[in-house]
Amino acid sequence: MLDLTYEMPKPKTIAGAKHDWELVIGMEVHAQVSSNAKLFSGASTQFGAEPNSNVAFVDAAMPGMLPVINEYCVEQAVRTGLGLKADINLKSAFDRKNYFYPDLPQGYQISQLYQPIVGEGEVLVEMGDGTARMVRIERIHMEQDAGKSIHDMDPHMSFVDLNRTGVCLMEIVSRPDIRGPEEAAAYIAKMRQILRYLGTCDGNMQNGNLRADVNVSICLPGAYEKYQETQDFSHLGTRCEIKNMNSMRFIQQAIEVEARRQIAIVEGGGTVDQETRLYDPDKGETRSMRSKEEAHDYRYFPDPDLLPLEIEQAWVDDIAARLPELPDAKKARFIVTFGLTDYDASVLTAEVESAAYFEEVAKGRNGKLAANWVINELFGRLKKEDHDITASPVSPAQLGGIIDLIASDAISGKIAKDLFEIIYTEGGDPAQIVEQRGMKQVTDTGAIETALDEIIAANPAQVEKAKVNPKLAGWFVGQVMKATGGKANPKAVNELVSKKLGS
């Protein structure tokens, strides 16, 4: 079981204000679906391709071209909904959202306003203090992504790359259940983790494949509780949307900045306007982008080119049966199966690749020892070199081989670290390297005793001191290890020193 205590969300109060204010935050996560083709065309979704090379006639809005829905994208949306414990709607429909997109040639976006494919779900968000928050999911709908406008290639013109136009997005909309910047970042991290485990989005925030719109409002203490009781948004303050955030650190900063801006307005006697804003990390401020439109401003209407989407429960059940083990379940299993701490299990399951790597290393071995080597030695070295587990030069089989040599007393922990360095930089088979380079641990107590006797004979004064103060016996252990080139079995050395010196 997860060592977590579920608590109701705790508010984030803002220091320095005249009154106590609380934050209320909702998130709209835009996750680009992992698929080879776009939502309504067969054009490639490859990232980094030559500008405007992945554009079908439908994407370019050529006359007479009709959209054809990509079944795999629908499957990915259903898989995501199931992973978030959400309701799957067997009937959904697509609508047209109308307003000018410079990088979406058709001049409207095909989305799902009235009948989304996924209904209500939930996400358990773990906080660093051992508690957890439940954030409710309101809906997930599919829609087309827009292209990309490029403004820094010419001082007088903007360029448009339509490669991303029509790529399938899942918009995952939360309820306003998040109460602070740290909680918002933890929510995004958990959402990214789940999506990557499911294989429905690669979670690459740097490329914009996962980004979020953050809705921030402030309210006086007690107002949120009234909203919870009544579900009446009038109890909450006017929200402002911070658009296109693709960094967890910037999300936290933007929420703090926006909250302080709203508090200053309200405490100064003004009113907060509902609008869409952008965060400028260089200036540490949010600035107005446009007034926040309501649904009727977009003139939504059912897309006449697409029939309602109807799926069968048996198909949904088949997808559910093929879901992978998700992060919370994997973490709980690691704790029970391998005897790991909650912290170690969290670190190892943070990324799906890390969890798979560890499990291969730990198979048939001491789980705690395997976790120690994966987290401290391997992860530590990779982090130092700014690499992730996919770039590890040490394979699970190689690291497992090192652990086998430790378990069999063929090498000591110190020798193992030297061996790890060789494997990391040069590669090779651990057992063969130990044999070829004479790195085996000295377990012959006769040889160890001979070395110890020589040291004792050469240092009578130190012997007398050690007999008076047993703590000084460690000096002899160190000398034996030095004399044997660090190859003596530390346990055998300590036992012999204790026996010889009577400590």
C-alpha cells in the first residue's frame, strides 16, 4: 500500500497582503497524442521535420477536402480516460470552434465542446510531505492542434510552419481543486507520468507536446468551502488564464505572480477582468493577451463534415484489459515485492524507463541492494552528466552482474565502485573484468591474518592504544585494506582485528 494520507486541499495564502487570501487553480492540460498520423489526415506527426513538409490537403484546408477520423487517436484518448479512472462516453461528437488562427488554414478548429469523448475522472497527486490530494478531472476532449508562427526569422514578416496543424491534442480539463503553486506543479508532473506510462503522450514539454493553460483566481477564506458545497462559481474570484505554460518551474512562478497581481487590484479597490494572459519569466510578470472569450464567442456548432462518434463498450473493455501497470500500482508493488522505502519506490517509478530498468536489475536479486545501486550510483552519475536512463552506458545486465559479484563476496563494495567506473567508461562484462584485472576480493583468512600480524608487529605502541581504546582498532582495519590493495574482505578483516586485539 502507498504510505500516503489523503487530505482535503490546503489553501496557499499570500504573505504581505492586507487580508488573508486563498488561491483557487484549475488546469487545462494540452497533451499531444502519440500517433504516427494526424487526427483527420494521414500526414506524419514527426517532430523536427522540414517546415511545411508534413501537410496533407486536409491540413492545408484545400477546397473539397473532408476530414477522416484517425481511429488510433480515439483509442489513445479512451486509454487516457481509463488511466485517469474516468467515464468513457460511448457517443461523442465534434464541433467547430470559430476564430482566426494565422496558423490553422481552415479558420476554425475541430474540437469537442458539447459531447466530449471522456467524462469525469480523478488524479491522486502526491505531495512531498507524505500527503496526497485528489484532483477531479472534468472532461477530456480531442481537438486539432494549430501550426506554429515563427516571428524571429525576419524583422518585418512572420513565417508559418503547418507541420503541427491537425495533430491530435487531448485537452484534459481539471476542476478548480488545486490550491497552490507547488500543488499545480505536482499535478502536472503526475499527469505527465501517467500519460507516459500509458504511452498516449511522450510528455515532452520542451517541444510543446505537453503544455498547460493555468486558470488562477483568489478568494477570501471560507469561499472555496462554499463553492464545494454548492458548486457555484460565484463564490470564487474572477479567474485569469495564463496561456501555454510548458515548464513546471515557470508554472509555479506564474501562479505566484498572477495571484499577487490580482490581490493588489482587489485590495486597491479595483476589479479583476477575466482575460487570457502570458507569463514573461524574464520580467517576472504576466501581461494581457486578450479578453477571455466565452463559448458563444467562438460560435460553436456541430461539424457538418463529421458524423457523431459512436464506439462500442466491448472495444473500450478490450482497451482497458490491455492497460499497462500504472505508476501508483507499480510503486505499491515495488514497496511490497522488493522491500523498498516509499521514497526509493517513488524515485524508481518516476519515469517509466527507470522503473523498467530497475525491475530488470532487481529480478532474482536483493531488491534493496539493486535500488541502492540504481539510485545512488547510476542515477547519480547520469544526473552529473545531464543524461537520463535511456542514455545509460551501463545496461541492466551489467549492473546486475556487479551486484551478483557483491552478493557472492567476489568483490567488496569499494571494489564494486571501481568496477562500476570501468563499466561506465569502457563497457565489458563485470565478471570477466574482475578476473582479468585481478580485482577479486581476498577472502583467504590466512593471507589476511599474515598481513595483520605484520602490521601488529610493526606498531606495538598503536596496539597498546587500541587495547585501551577499542575505537582505535579501525586504524588496523585501514592498514590491512591498504596492504591488500583494498581487496581484503572487510568483514573478515574486522573479525580478525577484533580477535587479535581483544576489542
